Amino acid sequence: MLPNGRKWLDLWRKNVTVTAGGFLAISATTGVASYEMAKDDVALTANGEKREIRTHAQTVKELLAEQHIEPRKEDYVYPSLDTPITDDLHIIWEASKEVTLAVNGEKKTIWTTADTVAELLRLQHVTVGPHDKITPSLSAKIKKGMKIGVEKAFPVRIDVGGKQQQAWTTSTTVADFLKQQGIQLGQLDRIEPSLQETVREPMTIRIVRVKKVTDVVEEPIDFAVVTKRDDSLPKGERRVIALGEEGKVQKTYEVTLENGKETARRLVAARTVKESKARIIAIGTKAMPPRWTLSDRPSSRGADDTAAKEFYVTATAYTAYCEGCSGITSTGVNLRQNPSAKVIAVDPSIIPLGSKVYVEGYGYAIAADTGSGIRGYKIDVFFPDRSDAFRWGRKRVKIRVLP
């Protein structure tokens, strides 16, 4: 019986061992299952890539650490790092990108999660005007290492040909600025400042429109006055043989215009169109018998008066100081030294010089002068005072030429 008893005891021990091992295995399996069931199911979107995660992490920060993610303070994390983990929590993490922002040449490095250039500038409180220059464009997507430039536009005054206007520009050369504004320069135009200078604020760009044109004009040529001695005329008598005639010359000028106004004129050619003709005056040299002097005054009408020639003339008046007058008559009488002289100017072909005359309303006088405007039946009576000459005016009178 003993051997069988040992056999039974061994069998019993084996069953107990198996039973205990099975119990331990079931307990371990149940523990693992319980551990796994204790995990939370969360969704993580990292840099746009979504994934499902089961985790025992207590906070968002711990979960990101499990995923080997160490967020910077500039990164975008939602919800916040200290948010407790719960089932079905959706976590978003977006790594910030390092970019360089230069505003009017002042550079700084920025870590940002902005999606576009426009969003980045808004977050950086950089306002952009319609004339500002942005590179790259506002709609460009932000990329790591991107360089973003902002050039703020400023107003510039332009004076083109005297007309002023205002335009906006960023820092550039005068040449490029004019090109941007569609302003073309003529070959002779002047500009201030120079085309190579940088446009700055405040600045006025002045363009003087310069133009050269040709002007052709006709100008008169004065005639010469030629005198010649004539022994057939009484001494001192002057007679116009030829009136003289002006000539004409055609002149070509190069005219410089600045903003439409003439600033210079240069003669480039001259051509005579018509020659002038000299005025010829004959001066008498023939000696004449003595006649009355200025002091001679007939006291009364004598028998000779009845033989005198009478006719009507148009009479005007002059003084020794009239415009263009020398005060000395053509026969040599100095009227400024003899203001009381009674003298008339005549046409010698009608009334010979030296003749004694009686002028109605003037009295006795000597024909001692001539004049360029005294032709035919016209005379000019002398008065020492200008007021007397004005009062005489112009009238028709009877004249008697005494023998």
C-alpha cells in the first residue's frame, strides 16, 4: 500500500503545483488587462499629423514627453501643458519656426507658428500700408529659415515741368523711382537730385523740361542818310532827293525753352531779304542876295504889299525844345538864344528860305527853317513857349509872301 500511497501523494503534489501555477498565470493576465484598461485614449495632432495614443500620462506635458516632444515656449500647444489627460482628449502641438524679420533694414529673429506672412506681421504688430514693399508676398506660407522683409513707403514730392504731385515709394534710386512712376526724361531735361541718388524722406524731385526750337523772324534794316552838296539850291536849303527805304533781314534763332518759358536765344543764321535804300538829302551851297534879318519888321503896309503873293496854308506850331529839335534852324538861326524871333518853317519849293512873310494871326516873320513834315502848302510857326504852341494847334490861315 505504501508505494501506492507515495504515488498518490506525488500525484496530489503535482496537481496542487499545476493549480497554483494556473492561478498565478490567471492573476498576471488579469493584472495586465487591468493596466491596459486603465490607459486613456487621446488624439495627438503633431505638426499636422494626427495619431491615436493610449497613455497613462497625467498631463499634456507628460504625454508630449512620452512622444519625445519637448515644446518651446513659442510652440502652439492646445490645451495647455498642465491640462490633465482625459479620455478622448484631442491635443494639438505645432512646432514654431525660426524666421528673420527685417523692417526698414532692422532685423530680428522670431520663432513663430503663424501660417502666412500676413499672420506673422499681424502677430508682430507690424502694420502694412498699400504702398509698402513686402517680400515674400503676404500670402506666402511661413517656412523654417525664411527671411521676411518689410520696406515702409513714404511720400515724395515731384515737380515735373512746374506741375507738382505726390507719390509714395520705398527706399530706391531716383532713376528707379521715376521708372516706377512712368516718368520719362527728355535728352535735354535737367533733374535734381541726380538719378543715382537714393530717394529719402523728405525729398522733392524736380524735373525741368528743356526744349530747343527754331524761330525765324524778319527784322528791318535801317537806311543810311546821305547828304550831298548842291550848288543849284540856295545856301542852307535842304531838299530830300530820295526818301530812303528800310531793308529786311531774315534771322534764324535757336530758342531754349525751360518748362515752356524762353530762357535763351542764339542767332544761328541771317539772310538779307531786301536791301535798304539810303535817304539822300541835298544841301544848298548857292549864295543868295541879302534878305531881311530877324530884326527887320515892316511898320506898315507899303506899296510893295499889294504886289505880295497870297495863298492859304495849313499852319502848325513848334518850339526850340520840341522832341528831336536842336533849336537851330536850317539857315543857322539859334532860336534858343533868340526866343523873340518870328520864324516859320516852310517848304522851300513853295516859299523860298529867307522870304519875308505875313501870317494871319501870327504876324510878320522870316521863312528861316524847314522840316521833314513840312511839304507843300504847310508851314510851322515858332513859339518860345510850349503852351503858346499848344494853343495855336493846327489851323488853316492866309499867308502873304512879301517881295
